[in-house]
Amino acid sequence: MTKRTIAIIGGTGFVGRHLAQELAQLRNTRVRVFTRNRERNKELIVIPGVSVEEVNVQDEFALTEALGGVDAVVNLVGILNERGHSGRGFRHAHVDLTRRLLTACRENGIRRLLHMSALGADAENGRSHYQRTKGEAENLVMNADGMEVTAFRPSVIFGRGDSFLNRFAGLLRVSPILPLAGAWARFQPIYVNDVVAAFVHALDNRHTIGQRYDLCGPHTYTLQELVRYVGEQTGHERPIIPLGKGLSWLQAAMLEWVPGKPFSLDNYRSLLTDNVCEGEFPAVFGFQPTTLESVAPVYLAGRTARWRYPDYRSRAGR
């Protein structure tokens, strides 16, 4: 049987690393991950069946050339913050890249596209640049002529290496108290392995073509409840001071100037919309989502700088 080739755009991120590893286990499947710097992603290089290639995906010519011989594409590109406040950075990463990707797919005769959107993405009514540009990109792919697209709209994603629970774990470790912006915000976190399973299932299920799927875990929490839980699991329980909307806005405005921009006004605006699903987990995927409590304690209690490597080496047979 001829091998199929799947290209992942944004494959070096949190979800991408897990997805590349899972797709590489499928029979007759070759995975290509595009990145600006191959040597920074050695944990992917060691996985049999995964090819990590240096490609500037923002260059339409380079992207079109790189997609030669590819059968399906997964677009996972997304940013949570930008330089400045204009929205141009979000538009560049979410909308402009999506346009280039659609053009490159058409040039190569690629029809199948799995697209990562976000819960709350809304081109017209989103409160933040993030939500509006994610919504615009989602509409672009769903309305693209000749393409066979499935879009996924997850709530916040947790799991080994996440930037959500682990960020609060780091803050609680060094802070005697934690003033918490958006403490009221509601989330329905979903396990990264469940997101990956949905992508893998959809790849070969034609009934998912043309569909948009909201992906949420089984339980809803406020941000304050989640942060308190992280403190309990890491042994760094701290007093949490919930900030109202005014003080949350002020904290976001101040932290925009901190290197790395850990929290921004755009993040604050996103928090004003609850990040929860209206319905049940999509039955088409054939499983129930994993609870936070069955997974998070395992990695929160044993956070180390090199926790990933044993997992990857084990899966790679090394």
C-alpha cells in the first residue's frame, strides 16, 4: 500500500508534538513537520516516521514548494499575544497564513485540511483580536472552494507540557500571594490526548468533512478554582486574591510591558467570554473526554525541566 504524507503546520507546539507522535504510529503514514529551526526540536527528530523540515511558512513560495507530494495538511498555527496592540500580529499569524496555506494547497492539489480554531472564535462579535482573527480564519477554510475541511474549536488544553496549568504552577511556586485577573472566567479544559484523538479520527472519517467541532472536557471550572487546584497538586497553596474587572484590566495593562508578555489586554478581553461548550462532546469521535483530575496530578506533582524526554524516547523505542 502506498504511504500517505501528512504535513503539520505549527507542529512544534504543544498540540503539534503530541499529534505528530500519534500520527507517526499509523500504518503507511509519513509525517512532515515544518519549522523555522529544526535543531530546536530534537524531541521530534528522534520519532520514527516524523520528518522535521526547515520551512518559512509565511513565505508563500516556500510553503507551496514544501507541500509538494503531501496528501493532507493539519494547520495548528496560533498565537496568544502579539507585539503592540493593533491586531496585526494576530491577523498575520491566523488570517494571512491561512490564506497562503489555502493557495499552497490548491497549487498542489491538496484537498484535505484539518484546521485548529478555538472555542469563542467569532469573526464579527469576538471581544479580542485573538477571537476575531481565529473566527475569520475558521470561516476562510470552511468556505474555501474545493477543500475538504474539518475545524476544531477546543477550550483550553491541558496535559504534559501545557502552557496553562504549568504557568500557574510556576507562578504559585514563587509568589507568596496571587492577585488573579479574570478569576470569574469559566473554562471547560480538554486533555491534549483527546484533542489529538479527534484529529486522528477525523482524518479518515469523511462524515467530519465540512463540520466544526467544539471540544471540551467533562467539567466546568472558574479560573480561580483551577488555580487553587494547581496549588493543591503542586504543594504550593497560596492565598488567591480575585480581581474585579477594573483591577483585572489594570493588571493586564501593566503586564503587557513585562518581557514575554505573560498577560495582555487582549487576553483580558478574551476572558470576558466564557470558554465552555453548549452541548455534549461530539459522539462522532466515539469516546468520552478525560477528566482533569485523572491526568493533571501526574504531571503537576513531578514537574522538571526535562520531563518530556523519557516519554518521547519510550515511544521512539530508544
